[in-house]
Amino acid sequence: MAMTSIDGDVQNLPEKYQEFYHTIIKFVPVTRIFADPIRTLAYGIDASFYRLLPKLIIKVNTPEEMGGILKVASSLKIPVTFRAAGTSLSGQSITDSVLLFATQGWSKYSISEGGERIALQPGIIGSDANDYLKPYARKIGPDPATINNAMIGGIAANNASGMCCGTADNSYKTVADMKIIFADGSMLDTADPVSCKAFSKTHPMVIQGIEQLRDEINNNNELKELIRRKFKIKCTTGYGINSFVDFHDPFDIIKHVMIGSEGTLGFITEITYKTIIDHEYKASALIIFPDMNTACLAVMKLDRQLVSAAELMDRAALRSVEEETGMPSYLKTLTPEAAALLVEVRAETKDQLRSLMDGAKTCLASIPTVLPITFTDVKHEYEQLWHIRKGIFPAVGGMRKPGATVIIEDVAFPRERLAEAILELRAVMDKYNYADGIIYGHALDGNVHFVVTQKLDTAQEVQRYKSLINDVCQMVVDKYHGSLKAEHGTGRNMAPFVELEWGKVAYELMRKLKQVFDGDHILNPDVVITENQLLYLQNFKPMPMADDIIDKCIECGFCEINCPSKNLTLTPRQRIVVQREIARLKLTGENPERLKRLEEDYRYFGDETCATDGLCSTSCPVGINTGEYTKKQRAQAMGDNGKSIGRLIHQNFSFVTTIARLGLSTASVAHSILGTTLMGGITKGLRSLSGNHMPQWNEYIAGAGHTPDPSRTKAGVPGRKVVYFPSCVSRTMGGAASGDKDQRQLSAVMIHLMEKAGYEIIFPRDMDKLCCGMPFESKGLFETANNMSSELEQALMACSNDGEYPIVCDTSPCIYRMRKVMNKKLKMFEPLEFIHDYLMDKLEFTKGPETVAVHVTCSSTKLGLKEKFRKVAESCATTVVMPAKVRCCGFAGDKGFEVPELNESALAELKDCLPADCSAGYSNSRTCEMGLSHRSGISYQSIVYLVDRCTVSK
Ligand SMILES: Cc1cc2nc3c(=O)[nH]c(=O)nc-3n(C[C@H](O)[C@H](O)[C@H](O)COP(=O)(O)OP(=O)(O)OC[C@H]3O[C@@H](n4cnc5c(N)ncnc54)[C@H](O)[C@@H]3O)c2cc1C
Ligand code: SF4
Ligand code: SF4
């Protein structure tokens, strides 16, 4: 890795930032501070359409560090911005000063009162919090659409909400207590009377300030009324000053006003939520109305006693998804005026659910609909309906013109005026030529989103956007007395309009509130409160074209959670951001030095540490596989030289696998002589001498594999034939590692198991020369990869009787590629699915009283095998652990040898996720298993070992 030391970059910073840096490195390790171009750019991005480049980024790990950093920042008057998952849309989590990440290391939680309370640190992902609460059939109240990505710090600081929580179960309504660090580094725990007392003593001015604001508001009836009225609907414009009306005690006010304060008043180190019931039974109906007015009439009849969600979609929104696979065909036949409402009911029992469905139908009986109202409680059916709703925003993003930005606005109107307001909103959009814009939203809360796409690279386009926003602001505020931001937070986007929405008196109070907590404006300045009336038109994110594969990226960050390199180098979103900046710099010719550094550093940060597993595509709303992009780049970098090497390996494949086998046999012999410690030490030294090209040995490095002898297999039950293709990985590395539990060869266990189930095994001819091409594809050697897979395809066609017999390959990533590129006639399986679909009914399982871990590889995840994995493993062991937090292992074929730190970082949490009595781990890819064993300290082998051990023939 060729990186300049941080000191070089720090020297280029303004003097006070240098002083800041030299002070904080006394208590924050320098390895968690970044000032280089690639990381300040990539880590600095959020999901909004604004961009700022931070000068310094710090991954903060503890409250003590955070307190210390804030103290130094305060004394030097250096602005800081807190960062959780960076999915904010209004520009509130970006800065050109210091960005403080509170993600890794902020994941502790505790559950109390039988699941009715949960205390969460800010780096916990919302859906993980809900997973922790599952055993209690409870969940947290806030439910933004980003719950699988957004973190508690961001959810609370934005007062984020979603389809069901409305204004009743958001963070404001469900916060019980909070631990906070203020701008001067002081800490407060609102649950601890001692802490509150101490805070009152050390910060009398804060307490007085709060009390004065409270009294000022409560003595002004008009203001009190305004506050009450505005918070009847969703509102995240400005501060949550309802805290001063709803509460009297200063500490109650403080913990509530922190909600929705977007990191401008203090840092939340822990929040305790009152949890809500997670209903077991759900049903949904997609109700189509002849027009928007009728749909809104229906909304007026519904309430949360009856339905938990009612999502409104205009015709343009429905049109954006109607071509997608699985969408109901009637969508295409709707008239241009039609509108839809997606309604959900939830209950604790089936009977209650039925009565809610009936209730909703009765309640809407007088409202004309295009089709009769039909609810479904069949999981995959109602999930399909929600797929329509969830697909709308990405569909617009995916269809936008090259170089255009997606802008999502978030307004709320009083529910009784929703129909009128939506029609007017559409007229405003049409007036400024946003005909492709769509409107949808959380109708029960009067909250609608409108999404438009446009370029923001010319003065005319910026003016067009300005006109749209100004008209929308006038309409929402003056005519409908609504909210300019209902749930996405004020950010930089609406900060210039807070006064317009709230009026002079309330805005002045908000300014005073900021003054009470952060007189020097060091906490996220300009967000919520700003003097800059043009802020919403400044610092737009550039959207240059970089490559077809990644151009559709909307920088939402949904892909980040799955990426094995997320804590080591870059996430998929960050890779794309860097590539966009490289493309922009190339296009403009601006700053060649910066371009050179970005290109150089990308080699390690973007390319070498990308596992090309493609797991990012599984959560990307526009389906981007950044791994494919990495492979394409590798192919381009390889050039003709690489292609020639690929051809040479292809022609001598059998020889190459023999050499690899020899290497592993030698290592195994050396280990038996030298022992684990000495062997590890020697290979570490050799790896360092080789410039990290030689693999580091460990006791879980596989032993040499072998190619099975086709003449030694048995006859099977008539009619049971299977083709077994041992992958080149198992032929070279299918031997057990010295630390493995079962010392048999993988291919031997495969054969034993299949024969036990009565199968006659057929092998392809010339197995030693065959390979699916996967190792070549990941290196960008597409030609060699395709040639190899074609040869294998022919061999499999021949020995499977033209696709009649099932084919099993012992390595899951190989099957993933084979299914992708080979003739669909071939019925191909990796071991787990073959066991599940073909062997389970032919074998007698005996469950062992043990705890085993299971790792579902990326390819198995993409093939949707998780539940089959669970079922097979649960037939063999009493307790099966499948740690949800452990996703791609980052071993990625040979990456685990070349860049072991990727595997180390990806599996950093594995050990802690495994119970002490976990005796072994199982998966279905030999290389992944090596990495898993090494990082967990327990032996991981193929699932076939477990099944073979626990079964006898029927
Ligand atoms: C496609 C898409 C859909 C979305 N849908 C919704 C939706 O349905 N509902 C909704 O409400 N939002 C939605 N959002 C917006 C966003 O996802 C949410 O507001 C989310 O809660 C932000 O969380 P985060 O972890 O990404 O926070 P970040 O973006 O990292 O930070 C959010 C704010 O919190 C501050 N902050 C972070 N941590 C702390 C802390 N510990 N203490 C104090 N301040 C802190 C930051 O400075 C920033 O101001 C959507 C975004 C996208 C991209
Ligand atoms: S790659 Fe996909 S998931 Fe990731 S930021 Fe881009 S659009 Fe979002
Ligand atoms: S392919 Fe894997 S490592 Fe590469 S960006 Fe996607 S998730 Fe990350």
C-alpha cells in the first residue's frame, strides 16, 4: 500500500487544524485519523445532493475520546460534524471541517424490563436493534425506510420515521433517556440523578437557558398553539421545540430537544427507547382509486387504530415501476388520473387481523375503487405489494438521464387538505418542467415525498431548481401551513427556510436554543440554523459520468452494510464516489496532482481490497455490482500481457494445479516438522521479504487436495445418478488443514455421502484440466474464464446425458458462476442445496447435542440458500448459530492470502458472535472456510462433513 504518511497531508491544512491534530493525537490513535485525499473525499460523502470535503476525519471509538475531541475543537473554534451511516438526504452529515465517525466501537446495547426498554449506542443499525428485540416480540418505534442501514445516532438525531411510526412512535415519543456529550466535552446521563445534579452545578447557564426558553414559550399562547398545531403532523424543520410545551423538567426537555437536532446541540452516546409491540400477523391491500382526490378521501376515513400504514402513490409513481418483473399487470392499464393506496394491517392474533381487514373494507365501502379491495396475508404476496412501493424511489433514480441528480423532497400537509395540496404540488412540478417527477408518501401523516431528477451543472438548471423550491415553500407554508421537512431533517437544504416556516418569534427561540448549547457554533454549523440564505443552492454534488456499471448510483449507501472492506478501506458507495471524482478531474483537467494521488491510492483502497463477491448488489436499489466494475477495471489494467498469461495458464491448467498441490503438501510436511509457531513465524518473515506476495501460513491453511479416481466409485440405486465435478479449488486445496476436525479429503466425503444416499457418481472426463473460470473472472481475465467455462460446460453436457442428471460441484462460488454462464439445461448445485433437495429424504439424520456455526457464503446468499442452510444444519445439531453481523468473509479466493487484512477486518466480529460451546463451523467454500477457521479459532469445513457425520442410509 503506497500511502503518504498523514503528517504530509496535515502540513497542508490551515494552522489551527494542525494544532487540533497535534493535540488530539495525544489521546486518539493516529491510525483512526485521516487527512488524505481519497479518504476525506470518500468518507465525507452522504446520500444528499450536496458535497463538502472534510479536512480531517476521525473514527472516534469511546465517549472519552469524543469528549476530549469536542473540548479541543471548542477551544480552537473548529467546527465538527457527527456521522453515523451517512444516509441523510438534506446535507446534514457533511462538512468541510472535521467529520467525527461514531460507528465502529459504538455497538453496545442492553435490554431491560422484559424487552420494554432498550439502551443503544449510536453505531447500531436500526434493524439490528430490532433483531435484538425479536425474542421479546418488540421493536423500536422509528421505522425509516433505511432501517437496514441507518444507525441509531442518525435515526435519533434526524427524528427519522417511516411508514408506520407516524408521530406516535418516533424517537421523540419513545425516548426514555439519553447520555449526551456537549460541545465543551461535558457529559450528561439523564437517567442518573447524580449526573443531572452534577450537570446543574457545572452548567447552571444551560439549565437557566432552558428554563427561560420554556417559560417564554409557555407564556406566549399564540406560539404554544403554533407549536401544538405544527407537531400534530410530521415536522423535522427546525428544532423540536414541542419539548418546551410537552415537558417542564429541564432534563426532560434536554433529552427531547436532542431528538431531531441533527448533531447541532450535542452528541448522543446512548439512547434508551421505550419499545413497541412487533405484531406477528400482517396483511396488505393495494387499493386503486380512479383519481387522487378519491384516494385522499379514503385516507381521511382511515386511522392508525385500524391500519398501521397507508402509502399513497400517484400515477407517475406507479408508472415508474409497472415494467418491472413481478408487478401486477393491471398497473399498465390504469388511466392517467389513477392513484393507489397501499394499506397494511397488523395484529397480535389471526382473529384480530381478520377483523382489521374487515374493518378497513367496511370503512372504505362508500369510496369508489377501480378494483375490489382484496387483502392478502400471504407473506410473499404482501411482500410483492410492498416491493412496488419500495421500488419507486430507486426506479426513478435508475431511469434518470446520465449525469442527473435525484432530488427527493419531503413535505407534510394537514391530512384534511392532502388531495388539494397534492394536485397543487403536481401543478408546480409541471410548471417547471418536472413532468417525470413522482409523488408518493405516508398518507396517514399527510407526509408526501416528491422526487425529481435534473442536472445541477448550469446556472439555468440551478435557477429551475430554485424556482421549484421557492414555489413549494410558499405553497406548503403560506397556503397549507404544512412542514417543509417532515422526516428527513432540515439539513443545509431547508435551513434557509426555517424562519419562513416557523415565523420570526419561533425562529428566534431556536437561535437562542442553539446559543444555550453551542454558543460558538462548532457543532454542525449552518445545519438547522443558518445566516446563509443561499445555502440550499451551494455545494451541489458533481455527478460526472464514470462508467456504465456505476453511473446509476444514487449514493444512498444501502450497499455499505454488506461490504467486507467497509472497515478496512472503502465501501462500494465510496469506491464509486472516488471513481466519479477521478472522472471529473480527468474531464476538467483540474488539479492533476490530486488526480494522481487518487488514482494511486485507489489501487489499494478500491481495487486490491475489493473481494469482487458482488454482495453489494444484493442491497443496491438500482442493482449495481461494484465487484463487476472492479473486475472490468482489472481487465483493462491487465492488457494484452495479462491475457497471454491467462491463456498460458489455461493451456497448462493441469500442471498449474499440480504445482499448487505440491506447495500445499510441502507446507504440510514442513508444518509437521516445524510445528505451528515456528512455521507461522518463518512464513511471516518470507511473506514480508516477498513484498507480501507470498501467502502467510496458518494452521488452517488447507492441505493438498486430490482428484478423485473415477474407477473407484460404487454402483447406486437404479435411477439415482449424479455428476460430481470437484472444483479446481478442492482438487488443489481439498485436503484437511492441520487444525481441522475431520482429516478426510473433501472429495472423499462428498463421494461417501452421495453413495450413502444411493447415488451412482459420474465424473466429467479429464477433470484435472477443467475449471469453471471463476478465479480468472475475478482477476478480469474474461477471455480465459469464458474459454474454461465453455470446456467445462461441454464436459458436463456430455456426462450428465444432456442435462438429465443433477450436477454437484463442491464449491459454492463456482456454482454461482456456472449457473450464470452455462446452458440452463444443466441442473447444477453446490453441496448444500443438493443435500437439501436430493439427499434429505434418502438419509436418516441423528441430531448431535452440539452447537455449530454456519457461514452462508456470498454466492449462497445470492442464490437464496440461507434458509436451506439453516434447515440442513438444524437437522444435524441441536444449536445452529448463523451470526447476522458476519456477512462476506473477505477471503475471496486468493485475496485471503494476498491481502489477509481484508479477511481479518471482514471477520473482526466473528469470534465474539460465537458462543463458547461452539465446537465447529460449516460452510460450502474451501477458501472461505480457511479464513473463517483462522479468524474464529474453530475449524470450519464444508457442510458435507457435518451431514456425513450425522447420517446413515435409509
Ligand atoms: C433512499 C433513502 C430513503 C430514506 N427514507 C427515509 C425514511 O423513510 N424516513 C426517514 O426519516 N428518513 C429517510 N431517509 C433519510 C435517512 O436515512 C434517515 O434520516 C436516517 O435516520 C439517517 O441515519 P444515518 O445513520 O444515516 O445518519 P447520518 O446521515 O450519518 O447522520 C444524520 C444526522 O445525525 C447526526 N448524528 C449522527 N450521529 C449522531 C450522534 N450520535 N449524536 C448526535 N448527532 C448525530 C449527524 O450529524 C447528522 O446531522 C432516507 C434516505 C435514503 C437515502
Ligand atoms: S451502489 Fe447502489 S446501494 Fe450503493 S450507494 Fe450506489 S445506488 Fe446506493
Ligand atoms: S464486490 Fe464485495 S468487496 Fe467489492 S465493493 Fe462489492 S461488497 Fe465490497
